[in-house]
Amino acid sequence: MPPSFSLHSAGRSMRDAHRVPHESHPQKYRRIFLFASLALCAICTSCGGSTASGPPPPVTVSVMPNSAKPYQGESVQFNAVVENAATSVTWQVSQVPSGNSPVGTIDSTGLYTAPASVPTQPTVTVIAVLQSDPTKTGSASVTILSLSSIQGPLTLSPALSSVTTSQSVQLNVLTAGVSNSDVNWAVDGVANGSAVLGTISAAGDYTPSPTARSHLITATLQANPGAIGTATVEVTDFPGTLTWRNDNARSGVNHQELALAPATVSPSTFGKLFSCPIDGYAYAQPLYVPNLAISGNGTHNVVFVATEKDSVFAFDADGPSCVPLWKASLIPTGTQAISNANMNIVPFVGITGTPVIEASASALYAVAATQTAALNPTYNHWLYALDLATGTKLQPAGIASPDSVFDSSLETQRPALLLDHGIVYIAFGSNGLAGDDHGWLFGYDSSARKQTGVFNVTQLPNTQGGIWQSGGGPSADANGNVFVVTGNGPFNVNITLGSYSYGNSFLRFSLGGWSPADYFTPCNQATLQTGGLDVGASAPVLGMNSLSQPILIGGSKNGSLYVVNPNNMGGFVGTCPDSPSRVQTVSVGSGPILSTPLFWDNAVYVAPGNANGNGYLQSFPMSTGTLASTPSASQSPETLGPQGATPVISWNGSTTGTSNAILWLIDTSGALATPNTAAILRAYDPNNLSNEIYNSSAAASLRDQAGPAVKFTVPTVANGKVYVGTQTELDVYGLLP
């Protein structure tokens, strides 16, 4: 403890000393001043002061990492750690400033590059020298390894890729220590490839040939030819997805998918690659055009997305930047997308039916719904043609009936558009609001956008009979016959002469004809009408059975599958049950069918609505032209929501068998949840539906989660990728890098 002195006491002592200036002992004065000095020192010490300083802390330099084993030509980043001094250092390799070619070089940032050849003494020393004191250094030991010691196999990325004939792919060697320049590249065994096989550069950039086929890329280590890596590139000439469910038969089959198969799709190899934001719900199926020249922007594979805000986006189908190649707004001045007019489609009604593309004219056709921005708005539907390369809008055509009965305020352009023999077919159903609504089918010449014909499903007022088909489009055969299925409404074709109502019926229109050339109506149509059980709850699907007989398939809200002869549809018979020679009717035994079935490999795949806990994806085999009355033993592990789902198939049809096929669908259960939840992309083995290959909700950390679900949506599979439209974004799935 320091002495308990204070300045006050010290001062008093000094004053006392002045009172006795004539004291005889001079030592007394010295004692007094010494006493005061000691007191002041004690005060300073008690306040934390120091009368002496220790030696400065040592300066040290170290190098991290303290050792490395790069292959010849490989680089390693070193860092100097300096303590108690300025951090600036200079670098040496084995005492040589900045190194040299025999021992390797190092730059001012500490990036060391091993020599191209292993030195006689393979271990060198990387040294950091402190600039402020060159006596202070740190070092790391570096042993250069020979590339010839790598035994292989080499790892290439991507191991599997799919490209169109105009699309190159960059391959890279991922094996530690090996760069692309350390290998010799070959295509199908030919060094550097050829014009027929496609060529590959020394940097690993593969440019395909114009012929669709599979190619094996090999990378052989120059230092050890026994070390080889391989990768597969699938070159496809897939013409694109230009219409809803791939073709006018509405088959939903892409038989030119070369990369995606059960063996290549799993949560570890397949997932969400990127998402592109959009401005409204995407009810429309995304469309895909390969090898499209974009004005001033090169050639791209392009995916087109239409939204309920009356927008059409053109995105690079392979580009994660998601900057639109172009965007077109189909809203005339003074109008807007319809706001909250339809409780089934919210919050806006704009483009609902999937557009259609005419590749030969480089045009996309879309129907946009608009309203004027007024207290008592007027409503319109417009048919647009957009230039594929620029998005430029040609003069639109307003949609109206010659008798002025068509009322845009009461109609929804729900079904996908159909383009056949130069005519764009546009179907309508009720939007659910009270009024004089009908089902309609319009035809417009695609080049001039002039109306060529109109059909009103029900002539009597307030009689409905809408064509909605859960968003599916009319179908057409090779002869130009067009097929639609109508919804709930009266049927009186054979009862009231001079008028008609084709409610709950399959209809066929011959090329150029605008009244039904043939039709099928179930015998229990009156019961269906009373119960609101639309026959037209799915699009009509054309196919050919194993007996080479044409068939037409559809599903209804009462859970029935109908198999109709499209060439002799059977009309209406008022007594039940319907004769199998006229139509085959099969109950799916679960919920209503609110989706479009799929006919593939002589079986019908259907995912009915989950009305009673039994809404599973199932298949009904067809034998000798007859559909089985009960489904196959396998079904999906999970139910698929109250609206079911519309499946599609991808497979490589050029190979033998169907083992490489995948059935895809979007589980839109979340569209009716409160709040809405994510859409789920699901993939199944169509040969065993209990085998779910992939679903986007299963990946860890929500890696693959899609945007909020939109009901009735359909995925698009093209060139090794799957495109999913949602409320807020286009999600793109594919093979992971």
C-alpha cells in the first residue's frame, strides 16, 4: 500500500517550514522537501502511473498455410501473418525474390504458382520478408507433385449435359491439380472432334454438330495417358413446346428428351437451377423455342411466360441472369388487366389460356382480357400476334360475336389456344358471374387475325355450356377436325328443332365448319347437369390404341373417364347404361376429374381431385382397344390435392423400351391453401407409380422450393430442363452442376 499522504497535508508541512526560517538545522529543510516529493510520488503511483517501461513485444512473421503440395503448374494462395509491426512483406521462393521458373513464382499478393516441371529438389520454401525489418521472416514448405502421379479417373463437369444444335457447353476438369490445359480432349474418340461429331477446344468448350445424337467427351491427362475422364453431351433437335401439352393431340409427350431419365434424376443430381421473377400469376403453360435468333442479342433457347397482368416474358431458357430478352405488355392505353372480377382467378384476370406459337411465321398468339379504368368499366378480349424475336405487337383483333351476344364481362378465356391449318381457335367459358353466359369457340385467320367463324354452345339465354377444360386446349387431328368438350348446361339437340344446346358433350368440328359435325353426350346428361358435374372438366386427348384405332379420351367431374371413337362419336342415347360399342365409361373410383388425362404406352394416366382422401395418381391399362375397369396396382405415394394434376411424359423415344421415361406433374395443392403455399414439382416412374423419383419439396434447406402454386398448371420439359410457372416466378429445374 502507498503511504496515506495527501497534497493538503504536504502543503501544510511546507507552510510550517516557512514559519521557522531561522531553524539552526539546514537538514530540516531538505527533510521537508523530501517528504513532499515522496508524497507526490505516492499519489502518482496510486493513480496507476508507472515510473518504468518494459521491453517492446517481439515482432513475428508466419506464413499460412505452413505447407502445401501442389501439382506442377498449380497455384496456392499464401498469406503472411505479422504481429506487432506493419504488415507489408515481400515474397521469395527458396531465397529468390518473387521466385523463378525452376522453383515456381509468387506475386505480391502471395499467390504461388508451381513450376511447369517438378524441380530436381521437389521441396521449395516460400518466404515472407518483413519490409520494415528484413531480419524478420516467415516460411512455408512446398512440395511440388508430378501430374504423372495422378492415376485417374479424372472428374469432368458437367458429367451429363443436354444442348441444342446451336448451343455450346463448357466442360471442366475438377480433379485436384489438373487444369483444362493439362488434358487432351476428344469427341467419340476423335481428337478435338470433327464437323460431324462436333468440336472441342483446348479449353474444353464443346460446339455440337447439327445432328441430334449422344456424344462421349474424353479428357486424357497429358502427363499420364492412363488417367482419363469422361462426360456425356446429349445433342437434341427437339423442335420446341409450341402449344399446350406439346401438340394438337394434347398428348403431353416429349419423346425427344435425351438427358432426363430415372437413372439421372434424383435429389442429388437434379434440382432448381434458378428462378425468374414475373409480374402476375402464370396459369398458362410455359412455351419453349430452341435456337431462336433474338434481334441484336444472338441466338438463344427461349422460354415464354404469359401472366394474368397481361404480360408476356421471353427469357433465355438456360440463363440464370433472368434478364428478359424482351417483355410485351398487352394492355391498350386507358385499360388494365381485369381486377378482382372473377372469384376463381384472382387478383387479376389477364392472359389465362396458354398462348400458341407459329414457328413458320415467328409469331406467338395470345388473348388478353382488359377493362377500362372507370367507375363502370367496359371489358374486352383481344387477340394479339407477337414477333418471337422482338416481342413487337401487331395490330390486335377484338373478339366479338356477330350477333353481339358474346359479353366479355361474363366470359373467361380459360382454355389454351389451338393453331391448326392457319386458324387460331379460341374457346371461352363462364367466369362465374351472374348473367347471360355461354360457351364459345371462335376462329381467326392467324396471318390477318380476321374472324373466320363462331360457335355458340347454347343458343338459349342463360344456358351456360362453357368450354373451360381445366385450362386445356381444343385438340385437332391431322385432317383438321377440331374437338372440344363442353361443361354444365342443358342439352336439347334432339328435342327442340331450330335451336340447340350442347351442354356436357364432346363436339367435333370439321375443317372450315362451324357447327358440330358429330358429337357424344353421356346418357345421364340430365343427372350430370342437375349435379353440376361438368363433362368438360378436361381437355379432349387424341390417341391411337394398340389396334391402330383412333380414340378420344376425356374426364368429368363425376369421376368418369370416357373413351370415344372420334370418327363416329355416337351422339346421344337417352337410355342408360351407354353401350360399350358407343363409348367406354370407366369410373376412377375416387374424386372428380379436374385435370386432363394422359394416354401413353397403351395406358391412361389420371390424377383425380382428392375429394375423399383417395386422389392418387393412377393408371388404367388398355388391352385390345379396351380400357381396364380398375387401375394398375401401383399408384402415387401421396394424394395430389382437391384439383388433382395434369401429367406429362418425357422420354427418349429413339431407344428400345420405356425404362428411361419420367412422368412429371405439378402438385398445386398449395393454390387453395390459406395462405397459398409452394407448388411442388413431382416426378414418377410411369412403369411403377409408387416410385416417386423426385419432388421439389424434399431437398434439404428448401433448395428446390418453387413459388406459390397456381391451380391447373402444367410443367414444360425441354432440353434437360423442367419449367414451372407460379404466382411470382418461373422456376427452372435441371441437372445440377
